[in-house]
Amino acid sequence: MKELIEYIAKTLASKPEEVKVTEVPGEEGQIILKLEVADEDKGRIIGKQGRVAQAMRVLLRVAAVKKDVRASLEIV
């Protein structure tokens, strides 16, 4: 799942070398992925009205269901 978010973010970012995804354990076995990008790339990652970020979260949820875990995405 971490690789999926990293791949999508690097594809969208103008500075892919500054994309960093960290995996943090949450409550009750939940996985929290924190996505860090360059300041000028935050708009691209979030998208108009948050549509790109929402699509990334949906894909993450689908991948998490396949692995029988819960996951969420935070853009830092």
C-alpha cells in the first residue's frame, strides 16, 4: 500500500525526489500513511476540490480491504 501511494504521488509531483511516504501504526491495527511532498506540489497532490486526494484515499481503501486491514492517508 505504501508503494501504491508513493508511485501515484511521484507520478503527479514535479519534484518526485521529495516525495516521502511513512507508515505509522494507528489504533486497533489501523495503518496511517503520511505523505510528504514539496510545498509547490501540494496543490497537484490535493487537486481541485480535493478530488485527487480523495481518489488516492479510495485506492488505498481498496488495497487495504484486499489485505484485510484498515488504512488512511494523511497529506502533510
